[in-house]
Amino acid sequence: CGWGPVSIYMASRGHKVTGLDIDEQVFEFLQLQADLNNVKVKTRQGGMDDLSKKDLANVNCITGADICFWPELTDSWFSLLKRAADAGVK
């Protein structure tokens, strides 16, 4: 989720949002911005590989923003998308 622009936008539209980032240091900045925008965003420290099919079972939509993409993450992305699709995520 990075510093949270998409998370905050989605929360401002009434969605329940959990921001995931491998860097726990981004959450303080995300929280400050969420407070300034009068929205709530839950946070979870971790990476794509930390999300199990069970974690994704109650998720309706996945968005990505502030993503640092390296070619070595390709397998992790495809694996996450497959787990999400198998869990019924749009």
C-alpha cells in the first residue's frame, strides 16, 4: 500500500480497506494521511506471499499502488493472483 493514496481513496468511497506493505515504517505516514482525510484504513505488515487463500476468502477486490516492482517478484505476483482467483476475489 505504500503511503496509502489508493487505500485512502477506496476508504473515502465507503470500502473497508486493509493496506498491506512489507515495510512497517509506511504505516505511520498512511495513518496520518487517513486521519487528515477522515477515513479508516486497517494495516497489515507483510508481503504478497504472506496472504493465504484463507486470508483472501473475504476479500472482494485487490488493488495495487505504490508498488516497487522487480522482475524477481513476477512469480509472487502470479501466485497471489492465482490464490486470489481461487478464493473468489474479483
